[in-house]
Amino acid sequence: MLGSAHETGTVTQVTWPKARRHACVNAWPPLVRERRATNTRKDDKVLKDFGKFIMRGNVVDLAVAVVIGAAFGAIVTALVKDLITPLIAAIVGKPDFSAIAFTINNSRFAVGDFINAVIAFLLVAAAIYFFVVAPVNAMNARFGKQPEAPAPVRECPECLSEVPAAAKRCKFCTSQLAAA
């Protein structure tokens, strides 16, 4: 007998003696042996590259941003659903259009649900703009860095392109420039 068989559940596993296993692998056609060896090296490289990709800073930052964005989305949704929508309902009546629908050929088209979704989207977008984007832009305008004045430039006499005033040679035509 070449090897021993073990019964595990309904599957029979055959264990070959070590010498026989190597003989089987070496008996494979050379292309199959080469392909097996190449695939394991490629697989190792793929796994290493994937590990590098996952540990890069921007991927981790993106993951944190997604989690914070989901939490912030819940806050904005609660703001719109619990504060802004009831305020609109108090002013113009209950803003629920879900009863609007029409039927064609026994197919019901719930237009009101779509209108509700559009209104909810617009309310969420307005809440994000007025409670997040506008205040952050105002804060950046007040405390952010002031733009630097552009460096003085002069014109190259040969090619008429703009070069820095302190330049000794034109970066476009490489002609010598007179001292400024």
C-alpha cells in the first residue's frame, strides 16, 4: 500500500509517505511545477502589498472619516427629523406626501414617497450647509492663513515670458537675464 487512509466524517483522506509525496510532485510536468512555485511567490507579494496598502496613513484616515461621517449623519438626520421637519409642519401643516399615488395598469406609483425623500434630502443638505459648512468657512476666513503676496516677476527680453524678478536665467529659453 502506498499510503494510509483516514476516515473523517464522510471524506476519506489519504496520507502519502513523505518520500512518495516528493516523488509525486517531482513527477508533475515541469510547467505545472513552475506554475505552482510562481503562484506562491506572486501570492506572497500580493499579501505583502495588501498589508502595506492597509497600513498607509490615508487608508486609516479614510476609515476614521467613514466612521465619523456615519455618526455625523445620524446627528444630522435626527436634527432634520426631530427639529426642522416639525417646525415646518407647525408653519405650513404636516409635510407628508406619502398618500399621493396613481395607478396605471394595476401598477401603483408612490409619487408621494419620492417627494418625501427629495424634501428630506434637501432639508439634510440645508442643515449640513448652514450648520457645518458655513461656520467652518467663516472660521477658516477669520483664523486661516492669509494668502501670500505673489513674488515679483519681470519679462524675459528674448521669449517675453514671465520669470521671477531675482532670476539670472530664463527658465523657458535659458537666456541670461540682466541683474534686476
